[in-house]
Amino acid sequence: MRSYFPVLNAMGLIIMIFGLLMSFPIAISYYLKDGAHIAFDTAVLITFTSGLVLWLLTRGKRRDLRVPDGFLLVAATWIVLPVFGAIPLMAYLPDLGFVYAYFEAVSGLTATGATVLSGLDDMPVSINVWRTFMHWIGGMGVIVLVVAILPLLGIGGRQLFKAEVPTPMKESSLTPRITETAKGLWITYILLTVACGISLWLAGLDGWDALIHAFTVAGLGGFSSKDASLGHFNSVPVEIVVIVFALLAGLNYATHYLALVRRSPRPYLRDPEIPFFFGVLALSVALLTVYLTQHNAHSDLGSTVRYVAFHVVSISTSLGLATYDYTMWPMFAQMWILFLGSFIACSGSTGGGIKMMRAMILYKQVFREIVRSLHPNAVHPVRLGGQPVSDPILHAVLGFSFMYMVSIVTMTLVLAASGLDIITAFSAVVACINNTGPGLGAVGPASNYAGLDPFQISALSFTMILGRLEIFTLLVVLTPVFWRR
Amino acid sequence: MKIIILGAGQVGASVAENLASEANDITLVDTSAEHLELLRDRLEVRTVCGNAASPYVLHDAGAEDADLLIAVTQSDQTNLCACKVAKTLFNLPTRIARLRSGDFVDYPELLNDDNFAVGFSICPEQIVTDHIKRLISFPEALQVLEFADGVVSLIGVRAFAGGPLIGHPLKAIRYHMPNVEVRIAAIYRNGEPIMPEGDTVIVPGDEVFCLAATVHIRQVMRELRRSDQPMRRIMIAGGGNIGFRLARSIENDYNVKLLELNPRRTEMLATQLDRALVLRGDSTDEKLLENEGIDETDLFVALTNNEEDNIMSASLAKRMGARRTLALINRKSYVDLVQGGPIDIAVSPAQISIGTLLAHVRRGDVVAVHSLRRGAAEALEIVAHGSEKESKVVGKAIEQIQLPRGATIGAIVREHRREDGRLVRHEVIMPHHDTVIRSNDHVIVFCTHKRLVRQVEKLFQVGFTFL
């Protein structure tokens, strides 16, 4: 009989750390006296105690985590943590209901940004900070954080890391020690967030809004402190800052880290994803500008470029902030930016989708099949950045991409069966699995997810976790093979 | 001269063969006793069996009083180490090493006297690759050799019926190309050299060697044969060192297909090459050649290590419709057998790569030595030095120089320098009987037979007897 106690023990630890992280919004709440501190006090108490009890009860059963344990721990963490993340929201807004609060917390931790709340402008600052703070923690990864600060997870750390970090090249690591790698990624992440916050503040946001939006942008989340999202500020400098930092957050953090450590721009030049990342984005901005100009979507060229550039970057990197109700655009343009979100973000970034690296591998695999049918003797390995992609990785990418599409189709059908129109159902699933946030139709940027019924909301919560954990980590735990002895 | 050659492989053996016939004391070092025995029977050399980098082996080979060390083993590491040992322990004056990897060349400070003490490094694979590349850009030529940093070229062309000059005496060349100075250096008819005179008539089938400024090469070639269509599709058989280097250097300019049999090697090739199509298969596999469109191939290049395979696959390719074929063939007897028949160009890697080496062995100021016709003839680039009193060539008109019969002065490249010594331009002079040679001129001498080389070198040496 396999023992699950070591996993529960590690989870107790993670829950305790999560409880401690809640003290950040509490401090803000007490400082501003915004009236939300009781909600947070309750939440910290429940969270920390639960973690402590779990940890104490299983303390005697501690051992190094094995491969299946890693999957279970990561999957369970991502399902359970939002429960605790939802407590402050439920305590402050008793009418919300657990299913919707859980959705909001999942959307926060998976850095999706789909919200069921309105009246954000009048919410206490600490509640909005907590929502985006969850983006920020979940963007880089809770487990990565735990691995970085607690080396006691031991050998299992690398396994956990692989299960959580979104990249097809699971074997690559920056430093010989996984703890160092996790630390390096988090330090890079913190530096980028600080730079983003300061830039937003200089661009004209007040201190709290700058903080909230820095968390959102660095984690490529999508929550805002305003109902009108970033459109509330109607400021070109703010939009430019957000575009720049969303692009930076959409690149591989490992590349940022290397560039930082070596103090040289060479890692950027060597990253094979970067040319495609910027290339596809630039092409999309140019084509959509031409297309929308012809359809007279905006009054002049200047504002067309402004809105196109912002939304292409925001939606495709899976940030999900909006400055304009782009569901007013022709359907083609809406679909385009939604689809871009499926693959633009680079591997190892905080963005969602199948990642640029997998898209490149898929494309090259297709090209390889064409060459192979013309030249049966040709040797044509799939290469990325001058290195051959091994067959196991190739198979994993093919399998993943297939499951990604199956997930979209299945979840769309589930939502359609529950009574949603097909555009809303499809776009909501795509927006959730890519961790983008706003979809089209009834869940577009001008409205939110509050109109969906509890079943649909639960299905979308599941979809978000599925997307954040790149399907397999969750799927492994859900298969009978995993539980069979 | 006392010479030690490390490594009795293809390169080492050809160098030994070339130098042994010039009254040098040669010692060959190799780890394979059988290899050495074979060579000792054939050549007049001493052999030492052992690790070339070992101080004792070098001592046995006579490193203490040797003048020149040529380290051409298969391993870069052995060659580097041997140079260092020879410098440190025996203070051997001139050390040449074969370095296959370009990595060391990128860090020249590693090769200076404080470190690996390599006086001069060569990479035979690169030299052969460059040579084949030149042949590809001049598809009609049998040989293309460059002198004086590429200012002057010597090309060998087989005369074909239909070329404007064919059937006319050589002096007609001036009327055909009034603006181009060209010198016909030698003509080989049925394998025998003919000294070109003004009224020599070129007949189809002749191998014509002519010297001209590099910029005029294409024009000269057009006179001797109808020009071919430019090359577009090239198939390379053999993805070894040379095949890989060649594919990499031409893959952006041509449509390249590379055939290789070894599965692991093909993986490596396909990873390293961006545009060339790597095919796994035997180059003598008819079906494969047919599927890959051999009949539309402009040039088939056979570059495997096995010369018989090269001959067979190139012959097969030719029969199946490849427009031109080139094969690496070392054995002279094979070359005479197939060149001009199924194989258009035979390239001898050993002959090509030792030219650079020989330039260091020869006396005087020999800048370059190129073997022509697989070593039967040679072209030398020599710098004339000294004053009129000391030298037998400086200050003399061509007709006054007592060149041995069979040697001709093909061209003179004169450097024009400003007063501060900066080079302004190279002037290419096609000498006439009254042209006077000046000091520092680069003189290109063409010898129809190898034994003349020594006499020409002596002629150019600054004679101490005049003191």
C-alpha cells in the first residue's frame, strides 16, 4: 500500500507558507484601515492552522518524494490552495458563494484573470491586492517558490519543479542545484515586477494601482482594480509600459536570468523562441491594423494602432487586461487575438497556451513529414536553436498538443450542453485553458463570468487548472493507472 | 635537410614521398608498425614506431638535430603536444602541425612559442574543401590554383571542340582577347607536355594550363570551350570531414544533397547543416540516386574515404545522367584511368594539401607550391630578393635568366607600395622576353617536371658566392 502521508506532509508545509503570504494583504489592510482585515484575519487563522495540523499529523511519515508523489503533490496543491485563497473573498463578500469565490481564487492563482466580481473600484485596496498577489505567486509557481525557500523537499524538488514549470524541455536547468534555479527565477521575477511597478508609477498611476497592476502584468494575470480594466486610466504611457512588461514577462524567465547573471544580451540572441515571438506579434499588429482600418473600427489610424497593439500583446501573452471592448471588432479580429493566446507565450514564461516552443516543434515536425514523403531516405531531425529535439520530447509535444485540443473540444461541448451559446462556450474555454481571462460573447472584456451558472463556473475552474499545469500533471493524477498498485 | 614526419597516414605518406625524392633525410613516426613497413619498402625513409608525442620517440627519431617537424597525425592533441615537446626539449627550429579543428585557430595565442609552439598549422580537409569549392565556381576547369593572395590564377582546362580558340595557333589569342593578358603555361597532349610556342595549335582534348589575372579567368575559359550552364544542383556522396565541410560552405549558394551511409553520422550532419538535404543511403544505390533526381544533377561529387567507391559511384552517376562528376582519387594510376572518361575531375587530396606544406620545406622565398597533374608538374610562387649583384634574377631581363628547359616564367606580380610601406595595389605583368625582374617581385614559375623545381629554387637564392 502506497503511503500518501509524505505528500500530505509536504502539503501541510505549503499551506502554512500560503497562510503566511496572506499577511501581506493584512498589513495593507491594517495600514489603510480599509475594513477588510477581519476577513483576512479569519483566512490566515484557518489556513495556517489547517496547514499546521496536517503537517503535525503526518510528521512521523516524512521521506523523500518519489516521482508519482511529485505529480500528486503539485496537482493537489493547485486544487486545494484556491480553497484557502477564496476564504478572504467569501468572508468579505458573504453573498458570493463558494463556487464563485473558488473560481475567482483559481483565476487568481493560475494567473488567468477571469473575474466574477464587479464593483472593483469600490472594493478595499487589500482585497484587490490579494487578488493580484495570487496572480503574482501563481504566475511563477507556488511550488517553485517553496522549492526556492525550503530546500528540505530534497530530491523530490526537481520532480516537482518539472511538474509545475511550463516548458517542453523539462530536463534543462540553469544551475546544478534545483534550489538555486528556483531562487534565480524568483529573483529575476521580483526584479522585473519592481521595475514594472516603478514604471507604472512614473507613467501616472497612484502607488496602490501601480502595485496591483505590476503584480498582474508580471504574472501575466489579468485582474485589475477597476471594472473597466486598464481602460479606466485611458493613458497612452500606461499602456506602453504594460505592453513592454507584458512582452518581457512573455519571454522565458530563464533567458532573463542568464542575461542578468552574465550581464550580456547574448542569451536573448540565442533564444530560438524570441524571433518568432516578436515576429508573429509584429505581423499580427500590422495585419490587424490594416484589416480594422478597412472596416473603420476606429476613427483614425493612431487609435487603431493603439488599440490593436495593446490587445494583441495583452490577449496573446495571456495577460488579459483590456482598454476597449474588442468584441465590437469584426469576429475575425477577435478570433485572431484569442487564437494567438494559444501559442505566443514562450516556454518558461508566466504566460499560457501550448507555448511558442511547442508550436515551433509542431511546425517543424509537419515540415519534416513533408520532406520525408518527398525524400524517403532523408535524415531530417527537428532542430531548435541548432540542437536536435529528441524523439521522447517530440512525442511528448505531439501528445500534449493533441490533449490540449481534446480538452478544448470536450470542455466546449460540456459548456454548450449546459446551455451556453457556442461562441461564449468556446471562447470561455480557450480563454481559461490559455489562462488569458476575457473571452468573447457573454464573457467578453466588457462583461464578466458572473453570468454563468455554478456548474459552468466549476467546469471553467477545472479548465484553468488544467491549462496552468499543462494538462498532463493533472491528467496523470486523474487516471486509474496512477492509483493502481 | 633533416625532416621528421609524425603520422604515416595519407598526408604523411605523400609528404614523405614528395620530399624523399629531393635528397632530404626523412624519418617517419607512426604507431602502426605494418604501416611503416609498407612505406619503408617503397620510399627511402627511416621509420620509428611509437607515440608521436612521446619525448623518447622524438629523441629516437632524431629530433635533436632535425631542421623541420611535420606533425600530421590524425589527432590534433598529439600534433600539438609533439610540437611543444620538440620545442621545449629539442629546440627544433620549424614545427608544422595539422589541426583539423578550427577551435585552435580561433585562439592564435595558444599556438605561440610560450604555449603549444606551433610554427605553422595546416588543415588538409579545409584546403581540399576550398579547392573543390573553387572548382565548383569554375565548373569547366580541371584545376584552379591561386597565387599572390588570389590576384593571379592558374587554370587547367580541357580544350573542347567548339571553343573559339581551338584549332588556331596560340598567337591568335591576342586578337581574340585584346584586353586580356593571358599566358599559356603548358599544354599536355595525350599526357605528354608540349612547350607552347606562338604557332602551337590547340586541338580538342588538350589539357591547357593558362595563367591570367583572376578577374579575367571566366573570359579566358570561354575561349577554350563553350561555357557550361552554371551549377545549381549538387549531390555529394560521403559525409566525412571533407563532405561535411563542403556541404556547409556551399549549402546557401547551391541546392545540395548529401549522401551518407552511417546512421549516426547522418544525424550529426543533419543537425549541423541548415539547408542541405541529408540522405541516408549508399552512394552506389541506383534506386536512391534515381529517386533523388541524379539525371537533373549538375555535379556529382564523390568524397568518401574509399577511392574505389568514389570511382564507382561517380561513374554510375555519370551514366545515370549527372552532368559532371568529381571524385577524390589519390592513386595516380587510377586518375589516368578514369579522368576524362566517366569522371570529369579527379582531385587528389594528398597532392593538394601538401602544396602548402612544401612551401615551408623549400628553400628561398617560396610562397606557394602547387602540384599540377597529380604531382607531375609544379607551379611555384617565388619572391625575388637581393640586389642585381647578388641575385641571378633581379635586374635581369627574362631572356637573360638561365632557366632550365621545361620551366617558364608565367607571370610576375609586382607590389606597389606607398612611401610609408602601405600596399597600394598589385600589378599583374605577363612577362615578355625583355621584361626586367625587380626585387620583391612575386614570380610565378611553371615547371613541366618536378625535378626542375630544385634548379629553379637555386636560381632564385641569393648567392653568397658573389660576396
